[in-house]
Amino acid sequence: MKLNPFVMMREEFDGTGIVFDPDRNKAISLNSTGVAVWKVLASGGTEADAIHAILAEFSDVTEAQAKQDVAKFFGVLREKGLLTDE
């Protein structure tokens, strides 16, 4: 999996983030979980790596919930053209 190389994410002071897609001139906001997953992807990580990062960073999240949330987020990223399966 690879992030679209033209898309940029800026982390805000409160742990949230903003993703800008210059190809579509669109921006989306990320919560702190989305930012954590984005960082994993940006460093070349996998879906499994993202799940482990969520479990390590957020103590109140179960493994089942982390898997579900990461899968949903990956689906949204693919739908918006921000993530490819290459």
C-alpha cells in the first residue's frame, strides 16, 4: 500500500490533522487516530503496523475495534484516491 505522493498531511497542535489533495483541490480532517495511522502509512507501514500503533497509543481501544477502525479508514482513503494497493 502506498499513499498518494502528492497528498500532504499537516498535524495540528491538538493531535488532529488536515490532509490536502492537490489533484482534487480537497481537504479532509483527521482525528488523532487517523493521524497515527497516516504516520504509519507515510513511513511505509502496513495495515497490521497501523493496528499495532493504535493499540500502543490508545490504551482504551480493543484489538477488534482497532482492526475495524483501521479497515474502515483504509477504505475511505482508497475511495478518495489517497491510498493505492501498489
